[in-house]
Amino acid sequence: MPFDADLIVLGGGCAGLSLALRLAELGEDCPRTLIIEQRTHYTNDRTWCFWDDCCARIQPLVQHRWQKVRIRAGRRSVTVNCGATPYQMLSSGTFYAAALAKISQNPRIELLMDASVFAPPSKHAGLWHVETDTALYRGGTVIDTRPAAGGPRRGDAMLWQSFYGCEMECDDRVFDAGCADLMNFATGHTTDIRFAYILPVSANRALVEATVFGPDPLDRSALSNDLNAALARCANGSGFRILREENGVLPMGTATLKVDPDPSYLRAGVNWGGARASTGYAFQRIQRWADDCARRLAGGQPPVGHPPDSWLLRGMDHLFLSVLRTRSAAAPDLFLSMFENVDAARLIRFLGDGGTLLDRVMIASVLPVLPFLREIPAALHRSARLREAT
């Protein structure tokens, strides 16, 4: 039976394009690859941040680096010097352009835009069939990077990280371009965790995002008041213009995925193990996965999904998220305590997804014991319910 590709990638977002970029570098050793993407064109719709340990191919694409990061809550403020491993920002527009340029140089990769997949892929006579609104495609292997059908829903994750942001340009010099605000907490909220995420790239320009950690995924309308308040605080009386907007929802604490018995079909990306549970950071994880997966495909092996975190890290993340969910009013004090009392290098390794066991122990040692002990039964119960739902 004729077929169209060795590999069909569903979704051309961060995960799909990261893998395609690696495959394009294989030259003639690249498997025949078809990427099916629903959007009609790429825009600068996301911003990814990470600490300075990302792969060499990404470093030239970074737009800005911060030597300091800060947490604020009311009158309290903690600043951490991260000069040894700067906090870095990459715009999706820059990444998309670089990936598309590399992909276009390899004729063994085809990117099909403006194509919607009608039904879950099905396997017939050893080949996966993927039906779109224009044609039926057949391939030996499928990597599905799309989010779950139906979108994010309450109960599919312990918490959701919802954000809505604007890149603003002020008339006056109101920002410190050397320091990023990771969390500038709003006051007066007891049912969820709300803060502004502020990434200044010059004295008068910054990306400002209203962010919420909560059990429900939120859309723009639910975040617009928070964003407007954050923009006004940042402008501090200065006139300003909105250059662009971005929004999204990230899972925090999804279940460990069950391995599909057929190794020729797997899921990958933010919603399938690509995001760190307790922080939502995903870009570095996805780059590591893309490297590993491309190496396996080049060697004629089945693709591989995101490796699961260790049981200890999963347990710590689930317990931490459970405390945040039930004691959201205590969140500012918890984060301030970590930033105040943990060595900067340890803290950054932990947040950047590269922490050691000792790093995790030191993080836990500065947090109040009683709330976490009380939350253990509930955390175990929620973790079990997530596993059952997967």
C-alpha cells in the first residue's frame, strides 16, 4: 500500500516545530515527515522564558536576558541575582521564523498549513490514517502534539495557569530592563492566586501579563481587569501604547500518562508531559525531548515521549500544588520564603527543571511544615483521581 510519510506530526506549535527543526538538520537521513497544522499562518503569539541552560541552537534567537529576578507582595520584595544563569526571553515569532527557514531547506519535510484533522488517527494494515478536511494521509508513525480534545477543563489538572498579556510601550522611562518581575502578587484574593508577570526589555517597553493559578482555566475576559490594573501600575501615570497581545492556559499537575501499547503513536507537548507541574515552564523540556526523539528516529527506532519525572519530584510537585489550591492566600508568603531563604543557584536549578535531590530538600526545608502535613491526604486523593481520569 502506498503511503505519504514515514512520520506524521499533528500540530506545528512549539513541540512540533522543535522536532521538525532537529529532523531537518539530519539532511538525507531525515525520515519523510508531514506536519499538519491548523493555523493559516504564524504570528508572534507566545513568549517563552528559561534560565541559561538551553541548547546552543536556541541561544542566538534570545531577545533579552535579565541578570536579576524579583518577587513582590504588597510592601515585601525579594530580588535574586541570576547573573551566572540569566533569565532569558524568546519570542515565538523569532522561533517560528528560524524553524520554518530550516525546515524549508530539507525537501523531506512538508508543512501543511490550514488543515484540520477530523477524527483520531486510525491504523489499517500497519499504517496510520489521518483524515483532514482536504485529504487522507497515511504514515508509519504519528506524533500528536495537539492539546486534548475539548480544550482545558476543570479537573484535568490540579491547577491551571491562565495568562493574558500585552507588550506595552510607555512615553516615559518607567522600567528597569535588568530585572524581571516573576510574580507581583495582587492583594485581596483568597480563592485563587493572581499576580503580574513583568518582562521589561528597555526603559520604556515591557511585556506585562496578568496570571492566575487556579482550578479553572480562564479566558481573556476573566483576566482583562487584572491586566488593565497591571498596565496602569506599570505605566505609573505615563502614556502608553499596546503593541501586541498574547494569552494562553497551561496545565499544572496533570496525571502521568499511560504508555500507548503501540510505539508508533505517541503524544508530546505542553499538555502531555512537556510542562513542569509546579511552574508551568515547558520550553527547555520540549527542546530536550526534540533532541532525544530526533536521535531515535534517525537511528530507525520508535519515537519517544517526554520522560516522566521521578516519583519524588512528582510527589513534591503534587503536594505543593495541593497546598496552593487549598491555601491560595498563603501563596505569596510561600514564594517569598523560597526566594528569601534558598541559595540563588539552588532555586534557579529547581525552577529551571534541573534541580538535584539536595536542591529539593533545601526548598522543602524553608517552607512551613504544618500546612503541607495537613495537605498530604488531599494531595494523594487528587493525584489518584487524575490517574484514574487518564
